[in-house]
Amino acid sequence: MTKARGIIKIFGIVQGVGFRPFIHKLVNQFGFKGWVRNSTEGVIIDIEGDKDSIREFVSVIPDKAPVLAVIENIHLKFERLKNYTDFKIIKSDCDDEGFVLVSPDVSICEDCRRELMDPKNRRYRYPFINCTNCGPRFTIIKSLPYDRYRTTMKKFKMCRECDREYHDIENRRYHAEPDCCFKCGPHLKFCDNSGREIRGDAISMTAEKLKRGYIVAIKGIGGFHLACDALNDSAVKELRKRKHREKKPFAMMCRDIESVEKYAYVSDDERRILESYHKPIVILKKKENCGISGEIAPDTDSYGFMLPYTPIHCLLFEEKNMDALVMTSANISDNPIIYKNTDALLNLKGIADYFLLHNRDIHTRCDDSVVREIYGREYFMRRSRGYAPLPVKLNIALKPILACGAEQKASFSLSRGRYVFLSQHIGDLKNFESLANYEEQIENFKALFNIEPEIVACDIHPDYLSSIYANERYAVKKVRVQHHHAHMASCMADNNLSGDVIGITWDGTGLGTDGNIWGGEILTGNYREFKRAGSFLNTPMPGGDKAAENIYTMALSYIIKAYGSGFYKYIKIFPELKDDHIKTEALYNMIRRNINSPYTSSCGRLFDGVSSIVGLCNVADYEGQGAMKLESVADCNIEDSFNCDIIKKSGIYVYDWRETINDILDSLRDKREISYISAAFHNTLATVALKMCILIRNDTGLNRVVLTGGVFQNIFLLKKTINILKSNGFDVYIHRRVSANDEGLSLGQLVIAQYGGGYDVSGSSFKDSIDRG
């Protein structure tokens, strides 16, 4: 036997997941001496024993590690012996040069749930029960390494029993930083909407009020939800009225998977995602006449369901036969989710009748994640709680870069080493509150991961608040990136692709390099450069951004483009215009003369226009409403499509949609079902994608296609496009780790900046340089 001393560094998500106790037990099995500690580099183990045994010890760590651990790298080196006499877990190292991966918040584990419901357990019905395998992480951490005094649990001094568990290597709560109980931990408080506490069992009172039709603001892990009984039509209508949210679907939470299956169809893969420790909201096909209020999701054929992920949720569903609750983010008109008690009592008192509060502070607000299932895995609509701040690992070493994202569905990304840290869901940057939250989260990530950017990237649009932030706050090198190039690069990076690809980047809006609004683009290129190979025929967008709300004006624009002054015979389609000749003439002149009507090639606006033409939606209450309604009515059994002309203009293949619009209007005249028209329209767009990709492949030899942009959150279109491209020999890639919409844009901006792409505007203002490049 050769005695040796091995120093092992383990990098990854190895803090707050029971990793040190696992190491301690494994060391005892091998009989080593030495120590283990958390570090800002990860976990460091210094052990002495047989040299071959140390190597074996290192080899078994990945297979035996705790389920929540994510091991990215293990490094072993041998040093001079120190002759240790025992093995210890020692205090964390505070080296400022390192960084660790931070675990997202983890839903309650089965062991804690069982104890929560066990009358013999000392934590029976304790709303903050947790262990090393579950509970809050990201939202309570103030700084690293992950120790209790660096979290919002610092103010809660452990009682004797909890302290004993915390220091017992054989206990499930060994070094569980949020460990607590009734004696020493946070507690609940139930209040009316004036902030007056009502004495009694807070959980029971909350459940009783919910069953009686009241609206309750409930504080969770990452912020507040507004909750009401999802089976109570009056309560849901009242919540819509108070929240000024007329049609946008509400998310719901159900007692268990069996309850979800009463109201929606759940596949095996969807069940697995629902029950995973991430506990996202999963979009599911709704069952008709199932008892859920018709006001929950009036525009779609789907519901968004999640399962209880905190002890508070579990306790609520044990009361009063509770089965399904609306659980929508508590915010006020485009502001970020509310996460502080004082703000909730002040700003939600006009919405909530009662408040379920607690005194464990939230350091970082974090909204729920939203996914759909495709090909057996998550496809992100919104990546947040349960996933953030898990990084995207790339195949290259990255400079320290901050990518600021876009304005809608804002996100940012920061890079270090091979990792890109994407922010949680931020929301639209429309006001001071959302911008302040955005800036706060950037500072939080910079501090957590010890990153000071050397390059800052943002969109080429000079008026995005994210672009203004980048321009005004940083004196380092600044790079602006075209919107759709960033989308393409995001999907490439998501799949760790290199080299040139064809990028189908279909979305609502993004400023093009020609000053027009792009959105129906097919690009070719790589991280450094791109060419616009395909697009949609331009049409005026009446009123600019307002056209995304008043979508009947887009419908009129498409019809005018197709028929000129002959559009008048179609005015009867639009209730907003058929009896208002002055308004009609004004719109016609705006469109014809391009008055406040910028040109757009947007695929998203075409969806809006078609939705209005067929009578589904003329004025959108929320972004994408028309497109969602159009997708929800499509008959998946229809294989027909409409005519679609592909022409070539100035070296770019252009989809001339005028024949498509003509066929849609003919179908209406022939009284074809809307379900048929919708399906045929979706099929037409998939055919357009194929035709253009074949032409581009013939020109360039490129065969790899990435599908990205917010339009591809339409699963009907996504699957149709994937299938038709694959059946014609293309290699097709979709998003896997980040959202296809603008939330994933910052990843693309970052890799473009890394490779020297985009437009370097250091030392000049964005407004002055918008036409350069």
C-alpha cells in the first residue's frame, strides 16, 4: 500500500444539495483522513490514504452523488503528506476569485412531504419544512459560499433540535442551510386587505376563504401568487376584473396528478415533467366541460397546470377538499412579480381580499417556469423558477460578457469559463419598476458568479431600454447585434453547433439592418456573420407597435396590399370599420401613403392579420392572442395548404403571401370551417419554410436548419415544420435549454460578441450609429 495525499476539487452544483455529508459517508467507507469544505470554487476535499483507493474514490463520486448535484468537473492532484488523524467538515473558504454554480429552488421532496403530514413528526404541518434535498436555494442566497448566514435565514437562530440535526452526519438535514421548525423558523400570518392580522390557523383560514370565492395573495418561494378557486366561475371573473386581465390564460395548481387528469389530457412525458423537482407550469390539452371555469383560458384549447412545490401549497390542498386553484403571478400591469410583504399589502389590496404572508424574506424574485412538452422533453415558454440560474454550458472558453437581451420578455446573460448564466424571467421592460428589477438582477448575478464584463452586447434597436442601459452604464467595449441574427445564434448555441447554418427566425418584431421591422426571416451564416437569404413580402404596419394590439389594422394592411382599392368589399369583415367610413379612409390613407406605418416582414403580424380576417381576434388583450387563438382552432388532421408564391427580389427569396390571403378569403366566402382555414394556413407556412430552404440549400450547400423566434412557440407549426424539413433531408435543430422567444435572445447576443460579430459601437451612441454597418 502506498500512502498518499489527494486534493480533489469538484465543480458544479455541489452546495446546498447534501454533497458534503455524502462525501463524509463515502470517506468513512474508504477509511480516509483529512477534510472537506465548501469553497467559491466548488467543494474541496483533502484526504490521505492508499493512492489507488483515492483514485477509486474519485471515480465513484459521479455515480453515487446526491440526486440534485450536478458535477461539471473533478480535478485530482497529489501533494506532500500532512498525516491527518481524523476527517472533518470545516468552515467554508471565502476566496473571492472563484465561483460556484448555484442550485435553483427545489420543490418539496417526498421525505419532507411525508413528515409534513405525519401527526407524530415534530414538523407536522410546519409550512417551511425542508432538507438537503429540497427547499429554497436561489431565491434566499445573498452571497456565496452557500452558508446560512449568507442567506435570508440568517435571522432565524436554530433551536437545539434543529442544530443537532444540522450537525449530525447521518441526518437528512445535515448542513441543510434553511433547516428550521416551529420553534426557530419562519411563521405564517393571515391578514385582511387592510393588513390587520387575523388570529388562528393561517392555512385553514386561507383554504376556507378560497372555497368561499375570495381572492387570496399567497407568498411563495420567489414571490406572491394571486389565488382563487379555479372551479368558481364568479371568483375567476372577479380576479380578471380586479387584475385588469381580460383574456390572458391563468395558470393553475392542482392537488396531484390525478386531479390534473380530471381537467386535461396528460401524456407520460408531460406527467414526468409535472412531477419533476423543477415543478414548472406545463401547458396541457384541456378537457371540455370538465368543471374548470370557462374564464381560466377562454382563447385556447389548453390549460397551464403545475403541482404543489412548497409545503404551504401541500397544506392548502389538504384543506376543504381543495382540488384546483388559480395561481397567477401577483403583479400590477406589466410590473415585476411582487415579493415583499409591505409591497404586497400596499399594491395588492385592491385585488386580494386576504393575504397569506410569511417572514422568510425573498432575496431574489423568481416567477414560475412555463413549458410545453415536445419529443419527450421540456420546450420553454418561460425559463425561471426550478431552472434558473442553472447555466448553459458551451464547448468554448468564453470572455466575461454581459448580453442585455431585448425589450419584450427581457433577459440577460453573463458568461464565465464555458458557462453562460441566463437570468430568470424578467418580463417586458416597459417602465421604471421593471427596469429597476432588471438592473438589480444583473448586479445580483455579477456578484454571485464573480463576473465583471469586458464586453457588453445588446440589440441594434436604439430605443430598447436594455440598449440604453448597455450604452449608458458601461465604458467597456460595446457590441450591438441584429435581433434575428441573435435568435439564430441562440438556437445554435443551445445545440452547441458551429459553422454555418440556415436559420428560420420567425417572430413578431425586430429592427432590421435596413431600418424596417423584420420578423419573417431566413438567414444563413454563423456566430460572426449572417446574410438575409429569405423573408416575407413587406407590408405597412399601421400605427407602428400599436398594430400588434389593434390587429384588425394589420388584416386591413394585408388586404390592401393584395387588392389595392378593391379592399372595400372586405370591410364588412371588421366590426371596427364596417360602419365607420371616416376611420376606414384614414387607415387606408395611412397604409397607402406609409404615414406612421413602418414596413414589416413579420411572421407574427401575418398570424395576427389572418386571425382577424377569419374573425377570431380583432383587438388583442395580450401579446400573441390572435396567434394563440388561431393555433387552438387548427384541425391537426388537415393536410391541405394554400398557394404560396416564392419570388426573388434583390437577391433574397421572398414569400409573397398575397395568394395565401386570397385563398383564405375565398375559403371564407365558400364557408369553410375556421379549423380548416387555420390548419391550411399553418401548413402553408411550413411549406414556405421548406421551399425556401430547398432553394437556399441549392445555392449554398447548407443542410442544417435551426428553428427559432417567438412564432415557433406555436407547437402545431413547429412540428409541421420539423417534419416537412426532415422528410426532405434537412438536419433540424430546435431550442432545448432556453426559450425560442426573446427571452433566449441574450444567449445569441453573447456568443456573437464572443466571436467578434455584431457591430462594435464603443465610444459612440447607439442613436448616432444605427445606420452604420
